[in-house]
Amino acid sequence: MYRSLRVAVVVPAYNESRKIAATVETIPDFIDHIIVIDDCSADDTSRRAATGDARVEVIRHRENRGVGAAITTGYRRALELSVDVAVVMAGDGQMDPTDLPALLDPIAAGDAEYVKGNRFLHPEIWKAMPASRIVGNVVLSAVTRVTSGYRHVFDSQCGYTAMHRRALERIDLDELWTRYGYPNDLLSRLHVAKARVTDVRVRPIYGEHWRSGINLGTALHPIPWVLIRSWGNRLAAQARQRLRA
């Protein structure tokens, strides 16, 4: 428990047998539940995630459904466990567990319902993040500020987040985008749900064997489609809200 909040960490993982155990083992003791979602890995990610920690629950998808779908599965389980906050922390060791209090404090203080990590607020960003990633993230973040409606939010592709159950319960989990582009879609849906969102500084981590599932093909499709789709959905939903008001 953290400042009277029961917290679950959702860990989406796909072929992370080399890093998943270390990721799970570094999650602090104040976290109540650790929900690892193995998105039908071809390796032994599930076995290695079961570290013996009583807080750990491993859920395995029978088919690969995408990182967004894995996170959604974790969110559903977090709601079933009646936690107050669900944190998302990737299984590849790129998220510093010492940043967890920074993500949780705005929620505990009642200042936000969704807190996003922003690596660009950290001075190490220019040395740690590859130049190609910096350019891509700046462009996608700038576009997402328009499509989501959150003009103050940056680093849209950072998946290190914390969400209060009140915000989770106000969005339709069935409608969330399931693959790359998920965080961009989620932000627009949170805007429709009138969720209070803020950025906090988190440390960028890129290890020696860093690899990304995002390539030129992913950047060209489907992310632009997701951005257009989420923008249209947000504008349509807000128009309906105005008609009902």
C-alpha cells in the first residue's frame, strides 16, 4: 500500500524471458499486486515471471493480441482485485522502479487521475535515448497533443503510467486500441471521460541490448490511422456530450 492506496503493477510482456524476472524482483514492497500479462510469448517468459513472490500473478494470452490488449487484460484484473491504482510497467527493464512514488503522488494528493511518465523532463534524455527515438517521440507527442486534447502532455509514447480506478471505470476497455498506438488512443478516451492528467519526470533507460518493436512500417501504419481514429472518436463523443447538455 502507498499512502493509503492499494496499488497493482501491470506488466505486459512478450518474449522477455531474459529480463522479466529482474523487472518483477525490483518492484517495491509497497506494491500490493503484480500482474504479469504474457502476450503468448514464444519463450519461457511466464515461467521466469513466476519468481515466487506471493504478489505475482501471471496471465497468459492464448494468442498474441498486442501490447494494448495485454495492458487492458491487466487493467481488468486490477479492477477485479479492487485496487485503487493500476500502474503500467514494461517487462523489459526500461522503467525505473524508484520513479513509482513520483507517479503515485499526484493521485494520492488528489491532483490527477492519470499520471504519465515524461522522459523529456529528465536531463539524461539526450544521452540515453537514441537520436532516432527522440525525433520520433517529439513528432508523435506533438501530434498527440492535438488529437488527444491534452495540450500540456508530452512524451505520449512513454508507457510508464498510473491510473486511478475512477478513471479506469469511466472508459470502455473494449474499445481501446490493442497494438502499437495504444497510449495515443487511451489519452483521447481519457479526455472524453474528463480525466485529470499530468506528466511527471521519469528516468529514460536504454540498455546495451535495447531493441524496439517499432520500426518504419509501424510508424507509417497503423499509428497515423490510430491518431486519426482517436481524434475523430474524441470529437464525435464531445459533440454528443454537448447535445445532451
